[in-house]
Amino acid sequence: APWGVKDYGFRVIIAPSYADIFYNNCFKNGILPATLSEEQVEELLQRNEKEEGYSLTVNLPNQTIADKQGLMFKFEIAPS
């Protein structure tokens, strides 16, 4: 459940898809459920495996996810 994820300090979840109830509950719990393609998620996972301390920056106004090496993916969030 999203509240459990929030308890561990996560503010964003990145995945190729979500169950509808989970997706909606993320917003209710202050978590951003960013949707990327399977290929994009796989690229992030591979980079995480290769680099210790790998981190991402999520820019909600611009709807982007980026790393320090210049990789950037766009995602869409419907306006509320």
C-alpha cells in the first residue's frame, strides 16, 4: 500500500504501470506515481546497478526524471 511506501520515506514511485486503486492512493498519500515505459525503467535499473549512490531528480512542474549523467525521461501527470 502507498502509505507503507511513504513510511520508508519514498516520495516518488517509478514503474511502467500501476493498479488503478494503488495509483489513486499514491496521490492521496503524497506520493508521485510516475509512469515510464518498460524500457525506460529497465535503463534506470541498469544504471542503478552500475553506479553506487545512483540518484534521480524528479521535476514535477516540468514532468521530468533525470540523472547526473544527463539522462532525462518525460512523464505525464493529468492535472487535478
